[in-house]
Amino acid sequence: MSNESDQSSKKPLTLGKGTLGLKRPMETDTVRQSFSHGRSKTVAVEVKKTRVGPAVTPAPVAPRAPAPTPAPPPPQARVQEPPVRVPPPPPQPPRKPAVLRELTAEERAQREKALLLARQAEEEARRRAVEEAKRREEEEARRRAEEEARRLAEEEEARRLAAEEAARAAEEAARPKSEVKVEGEVEKVPLPGHVVDTRVERVAPVTKVAVSAELAAKAGARPADEEEEERPRKAVAAKGAPQPKRPVATPRAEPRRRAGKITVTQALDEPEQDRVRSLASMRRARERERLRQMQRGQEKVIREVIIPDAITVQELASRMAERGGDVIKSLMRQGIMATINHVLDADTAELIVTDFGHTPKRQSESDVELGLVGGPDEDTLLQPRAPVVTIMGHVDHGKTSLLDALRNADVAAHEAGGITQHIGAYRVRLASGETITFIDTPGHEAFTEMRARGANVTDIVVLVVAADDGVMPQTIEAIKHAKAAQVPIIVAVNKCDKPDARPDRVKTELLSHEIVVEDMGGDVQAVEVSAKTGDGLDRLKEAILLQAEVLELRANPDRSAEGRVIEAQLDRGRGAVATVLVQRGTLHTGDIFVAGAEWGRVRALVDERGNQLKEAGPGVPVEVLGLQGVPVAGDDFIVVENETRARDVTEFRQRKKREQELKAATRSTVAEMIGRIQAGEAKELPIVVKSDVHGSLEAIVASILKMGTEEVVPRLLHSGVGAISESDVTLAKASNALIIAFNVRANAQARDMAKRDGIDIRYYSVIYNVVDDVKAALSGLLSPEQRENFLGYAEIRAIFDITKVGKVAGCRVTEGMVKRGAKVRLLRDNVVIHEGTLKTLRRFKDEVREVQQGFECGMAFENYSDIREGDVIECFEIVESARTL
């Protein structure tokens, strides 16, 4: 109720002079606020007055003139509490007057310097403003002069054209009336059976065009059509665009266009050359000429077009910035019918690019790998890194036990969790703080694959030899692998805790394989260890560190990472996972890399203990997640700059791999080659011969060529002096040839290629061995010799007819012996009437393998039953023997 009365007692809003507000103005007052530290502030506040009764007048808040008393509220108004009075602020203590101090000489000098710099800057700005204004005035004056000259030239050209038009019109007007075409003249041609009206209607003899031209000449103005033609020219000139030169029309004796109506006689008798083009046609011609001149004025951009081995028409047009239709037209002129998606070879694309005036640049697909591997680092950027050690040896000599002992010691020292079972490399941190990286290769096969790919992953080889077994054949093979890779060897004599251990015997046996240990005056370290008890493990680690110090292993960590894939697998939860050994540079999370024919982005780096890392430096093995596919163990691992480069490299490698798989023939050694030759697949032996000197080469070639016969011929593909190169391996690969190296060796690249493609390279130092091996290979080309070996005779004494078997001959062996499965001939009166094989050979009721002379037996022939008593059976076998040259 009270709220309604309050609302009704308020005065309504009114619209004043242009503003919206209340009739009674708002009353304000000032209040002083006090803050800490003796500070105060005066603020303006709004005064609100309330009344308790009709006769109550509130006192003013501040000492100022009392406000006018408002109208009393209605009696039903709500009773409100009295307002709270704001106490006056406490008196502030008088402030002390500020004491002004004089400036020091240094401050005065600084202020004077600042004022001087400000005046100089102001003068420089004023000078620049004056120069800018002068430059603008000069430009404006030059522009006005150019416009005035252009306007005068246009007016002069317009006057000249108007005078020419007026002269032409006057000449037309001066013609006789008989020659002037009169508008409205009609001449009717008589038709058969009709009456002709020869009435002629005539109008003014002067055409409208001539009159307008004459008046324009007298007034000094241009005709209307010339004015219309000049308007677009003025608009172009006003915009500052280059004005094309207008062609000047030569004066003509005949009129520009036909005026008025014509008669039938005029239409039939008027010569063809008197007809002129219309004004609209002339405008269109002038517009085409102007556009043609503008296009002729634009210079053609000459581009350098990169041409790969194969490119589509659309891509070629895009690289040249030309229309696809124009490229197709050019191909048609060359006699090639192609569509926009047609694939062109490099030669055709180069011809098309040259035809369009661009500069072609041939680029092969293999160029995507150029610059992929970085160059050598400077010595100032190299830092020491951990050595990479591969433990090799016979599986029964404790290699796995030695690895487990080293691993357990490392885990116990760090008190970490278990080691991932699938990782192929791990690190061992010594008490001195140094680390050693061990590669767990499953036998010598993986190590050989890495060496065949040219991977110098291993720095040191630890050769494990059991003290009780000594040197085994696989130990000798491991020694050969290490020597071929030119890697230092450390001998670990294991199982020294066994009672029958003889370490000295192991060291003596190693002498026959050119491994001389330090105890016998050599340079190879030998450590006696026991993987079971743990004895000698510390000495083995120290020996590895000593060898690494001698090698001075260093790498540059401040560059893009490069390394090798040690192991790769497909994990069901994590996808493709590769164990990578970083050789130089630092691998970070998020890097884009290429691993063989696969690429990816590093999503996570995991060490051998399952911990995630942000980066991995040189000599650190890590598991890399984020591959698009599973790479091959031994592939190179290189970080690239962007995803596009990674895709290009992997697409090229995958395409090359597919091509090799499609056209790959069976690459084999000499033994497999001889087997194929014996099967009749070849009748010639392709050979590539390389020697150290020319005299030996001539002797070998002459000896090989002498071995040829009518059935087999050695084909000499290439012969030369020097080491075996990649081109020799490529030639042998194309023809499945045998490479003979006499006192020469293949370089590292040729060895890798031959190992990858399965090309057999034979090394010789004696010429007789070369001749013997080539003769054996050629002998395999000869078809085997078949020889008949006589076994014996048997005479038929009786014939038995047995159900489900047929006729069986009861015989007695008269000479030699009879074998089951041998070839037989049936002789009747010493004439061969049948030749086949024995179906069965029995003695009594038992099946036997052979029957000797003087014994009786039963025989049946395969698919033949015409036998009689008294016939003789001759038994023989076919023996094949290899032929020789």
C-alpha cells in the first residue's frame, strides 16, 4: 500500500527543451573522505531528504543554504527512520610550506642540453616540412603542365579531324545532283503483266550527315559521332592511363556511309566498293585494335619450369602459368593427342616448355634425396659421446648370460623398474658417471645386415669365448665380420669359474686367426670374466672405456638428428615402434623424420626402462613412436625439415622398392647358377673379370675364352684393371653374371650393393683356381651323360594267372641279378619285343628288392602281359654321369 502511494506521489517525467529530465533538479553536496597517512579527498554526493511527518523538516547535511521544503507526503506514507548525519572530518594539521632548492650545475647543464636538443629537433622538423611542401608544389606544377600539354594536343587533334570531316562533307555537297543519293527516290522496275508508275519523290539534296559536318566546320566544333568517340578517350586520359594512338583515316572520295533510301536500280548497279561500314562496326574495330595493342604491350613472364621424369599435362600447365587448353593445342601440333590428365615423359615436357618460351630444368626423381644427409661437422662443434658396443660370440659361450649380468648390475645401481624385453639396445652407467651403450644383436646375422647397408653403428666388438670350449666355428665367423667392419675387438673369456676352464688355451687358439692378445705381445685386450659369479665385469667395463678413449669418439649434438634403426616391430597398442640409435645430433619430440621407406613424427621417446624423454643425444638408444609403417632393421634414420620433404623421399623409396620387387630375378651364387644351368635354363655363362695388372687380365681372359665348346660358351661382359666399382655390380646384376676379382677388392659401396642384390664376387690370387672354377661352372652347362648298366638275365619257366594281379612269370635268374624298379627288356628268340619296368618282384609270397643268380622268383611287367614260357628277361639300369670339358 505504501509503495503504491510513494509511486503516485512522485512527479512524472517531462520533456524539456531537447532533454529528458525531472522538473525538480537533483540536490548535491560535498563530503571530505579521510585516508591513511593523513591524506583526504573531497567528493560530491547526492542529497536525499525524507520526512517522518508533515511538519518535520530535515536539517541540511552541509553548512549551506537550506533547500526548499518539498510538499508533504500523503497521510498514508510509510514512516521512515531519521537519516544518519555524517560527522565532520577531523581538522588536518597545517602543512609545512615546501622549501625550493636551487638546481645544481650538473642538473642545469642537463636541462639546457635537453632544451637545445628539443629546439634542434623542432628546427629539423620545420625544415623537412618546408622541403616537403616545396617538393609537392613542384610535382603539382609539373603535373599541371603535363595535363595542359596533353589537353592542347587533344584539342589540336580534334580540330584537325573536324576540319578533315568538314572538307569531306563539303566535297560531297559540291557533287552534281545526279550523283547525290536522294532520300525518298523510288524507281519501280516493270514486272511482266504489271503497270509501272514512274513517279519520283525528291527531298533535300543534301544529307543530314553532310549538313551537320558543314555546320560543325563553320562553328569550329566536332560532329556528334566524333564527340561520342572522343568521350571514352577523355575518360582514359583523365585517369592517367596510356592513350592508344588513334589511326588517322585517309580522305575518301565516296561518302562514309549510305544516306537515305535507295532505289532498286541503285541497289543493283552500285559497285561493291562503294559500300562502307557502319559507325558501330568502326567502333568495334577500334576497340579490338586497342585491346590488341594493350595485350601486345604486356611483356611475357619467362619462368624456370622444373620437369621431373613424368608429369601430367595439368601439372605442366600450372608450373608454366599457362592455360591447359593451350598446352593441349601445342601437343596436338606436335602430333600427340592428350587430355588434361595425360602423363608426359620428360623429353616431351621439355619440348612443350621450350615451345612456350620458358626455361626448362630437368630434375630426376632421385634428386629428392640430395642433401638429405648432412655434411661432416667442424672439429670445434664435436663433443665426447658414449661408446657403442656389440657383444658377439657363440650362443653356448655365455653371451646371453654376460648381457644379463651387465643389465642386472645396472638396474640394481639405479633401483629402476624392469627393462623392456623387446628393446635391442640399452645403456649402463658406471660408478664414475660415464655411460656405455650396448647393442643386443641376435647373432651375427643382424650385424652382417647392418654392415651390408654401410652402417657403421658399432664402435667396439666384445668377442665372448668360453674358457672350456675354446674357439668355435661361429666365433671365427664373428671375427671375420668384425675385421670386415674394421672395428676393434675386446676378447671376453667367459666361464672362468668352471673347473675345466683353460683361458690360456683360448688365447693360443686366437693366434691362428690373427688375434694377438696383450699377454702375448699383441694389441687386443683380453679380460677373464664369469657371468655367473660376476667376476671381471668391472674390468670389462674399464677395458671398453679405455678402448673408447683411444678411439676419441665425438659427435655434434647441436644439429638435426641422424642415426640407425636397430630394431623395429609392430606393437598392438602403440603401432609401429622402432629402436633407434642416435649417432649425431639431438632427437626431439615432434621432429619429422625418415626411416628407410617410412616416415613419421616423433610422438614419444622411451628409454630402455620405460621412461619418457624429451630429447635423445648422440650415442643414446631410444624407442621412437609415431611411424607410419614398420622400417627395416639397419635403415637410416634422418630428421628432415618438413612433412612435404619426408613424403617425397618415402614415396620415391617405396616406388623404387616396388619396381625392384616386380622385376627382380633370382640372384644366386655359383652353385645355384649351376643348378639352373643343369635344368636347361641357360647355355652360356656371363662373367665380369677385374684384375690388378693388365698382363694378368689378358692371361685370365684368354684362358676363359679357350674353354668354350659348341654347347656352352663363356660370355665376357666386361674386363678391366682396378678395383670393383658400383658400375661393375650393376652390370653383373642386369645379366646374373659372376664377378671374378684377381688380386683386387671391391669398395664399400660395391660390397653393399652386391650383398643387397645377391651378386657373387669371387676373389682369387692364383690363376689356376680361376680356371678350375670357371671350368666347373661351364661343365654344369653340359647336359648329363646317360649310360646303361647291365644287371642280369632271367629265364621264364612257367606262367601263372593270378586274380587282381594278372599274368606272373615264374623265372630263374641265370646270370647276374634282378632288381625291383629296374628297367627290363623281354627277349623272344633273341629279339626285343618289349621294354619297360618291373611291376613286382617276389620270392615265394614276399616282396623282395633283388634276387641273385641261381634263385627262382616271380616277376610281373608294368602294363604288359604278353609273356610266354622260354622268353628271356634282360634287367638293366640307367646311370647319369656329369660331363666335363
